[in-house]
Amino acid sequence: MLLHDRLNERIAEAIKLQLDNERGALDTTSDAWRSRCEVAKVAMFSDAERSVFIHHVSERRGNVAAREMESQATTLRTNAIFFLARKPS
């Protein structure tokens, strides 16, 4: 489990770096930015935490919103993993 936790930490760090890079180019007062930050936060959660959060979104905002958030979070995680794979250790 330690390796899985470390991977989640590295993925979260990569997502934070991506947000920091985007912050200068985007309007950080917009609804789109707030949504992006929420998705990024979800993407940084562990699998179990993400599942619980998405379930709550489904109950509060509906299935379509939950699926969209899950899809965007998965994409962010995938991009972070590819970034980490290219990054020299």
C-alpha cells in the first residue's frame, strides 16, 4: 500500500504543478476556473476518496454532473501519470 500512496502523492504534485502553470494564463475569478480547481482536487484524491466524492456529487448534482467530473478527474490523473513517466527521476 505504501507504493500506491506514494504514487497518489506524486500524481497530486503533478496536478498542482499543472494548475500553477495554468493559473497565469486563465481568469482565476471565473466559474470555469473554480470548476477546474474542483476537478483537480477530486483528481488528487485516492481511488476510494474519489469514489465517495463522485457518489455525493451524483446525489446532489445528478448523474451527468458526476460522470463529467469523474471523466475530467480521470483525464487529469492520466495526464499527470504521463507527465511523471516522462520526467527524469
